[in-house]
Amino acid sequence: MIGQDQIQQSIGSDMYSRDGDKIGRVGQVYLDDTTGQPQWLTVNTGFFGTNESFVPITEADFSGDRVTVPFSKDRVKDAPNVAADGHISLDEERALYEYYELDYGSAGTETDGDVRTSGHDTSGPNTDDAMTRSEERVDVGTTSEEAGRARLRKYVVTEEVTQTVPVRKEKAVLEREPITDENVDRATDGPDISEEEHEVVLTEERPVVHKEAVPVERVRLGKEHHTEDQHVTEQVRKEQIEAEGDVDERR
């Protein structure tokens, strides 16, 4: 029989029949629900190890790096089909004991006559007769990460500005006045007949443009916070516990 100190070592090792034929690779160890003692080994058989058969651990021997059982390869491969789901029902256990021609009476009952169930406790030997059901809870928080950058940049553009400004121009005007007593002296001052030429300087205004740079406003980049709701969806796992047989549920 495999010793307690060899249980974990046997997982993953090759299993051989009594005739020396390789059966497959050891997968799991199933423990007794009541005593917590190792009771069954599973072995992966068939093409690519897709089949998993059960072998009683009391009939197995571990030596070196291999597990040997006192059954033929076909006997193990043709064992009753039991799903390796972490638990063996009473009917499945009884069928396995009958198939391997073992005494189920001593294995299936305790000394006080209560029916004993078999199973696989992944946390190690059982400490009491109760199971703890656990479930995952979602805890959603927030974390700050960079989402983008904003940059303030100043550049120069040129545009046309049109303004209206009044300008004055001088224009020569020919004025005639009759000879009167008041201007006769100025009119007869000089030769009676002569040639003369008078010149008048005309002026005009023109637009003059002067530009200067003046500050008009100050611009800076600021930050403000906006809060929005986002829905987070996550899958959580829950353990379910169910009883088999004639059981009344109490809370």
C-alpha cells in the first residue's frame, strides 16, 4: 500500500499493471470523507489520456517512480465510469468495490452503522464533518492613469483690417470779382497791358498707418473634474453544496 508520505509523490507518476503493462499516469488522490484517509487513485487512460479510471489505493504499491496495482491493464481501463468531479457517490463507490471484488461492508460503514461517503478533499484531511461554502465577491475601485495630454501653443496669423479715415485735399478755384471803388487802386497798380503768371501750391492729406503690439488677454490651461458612472461586469464563482440520500435540510 502507498504510505501517507508517498501520496503526493505518486501524483503524476506512471501506473503499471501486475503484468508490467503501463496503464497510464496517476491524476488525483481521493480521500475518505469521514476519516480523511486516501482511498482511491485516478489514472488517465485511453488515447491522449482522455479517460480517467479509479483504482483502490489500498491495492497499490509505490516504488521508485512508479505505482503498481494488482490488476491487469484492461481491468483498470474497463472499471465503472465515474466522473472525476471531486466526489464519489455511495452507488459509485459500491460499484467500484464490487468491480474490483473487494469487501464493501467494512469500507462502506462505520462501527456505529452509519453510512460512510467517499470524496476528495483538496484542502487535505478533513478536520470535522462540515464543509465550508465560499464564493467570490467583486470589489471595484478606481485607479488613475494617463488618458491624454493638452498643450497650449501660441502662433501668429495675418488678417486684413479695414478702417475708414477722412483726408482733405486742396483744389484750385478760379474766382472772378468786378472792379469797384474799393479795389480799383489794386487793379490799376502796374502796367496797363502786360503778361503775368501766378502759382498756388496745392496740398492734400494721405493716410498714415502706425502699428503697435498691445496685450489683450491672458490664457492658461486649467483642469476640472467630471464624474460619470461606468458599469463593470465581472464573473464570480460560487461553491454549491448538495446532499445525497435521505437528508432533511435544517438551517
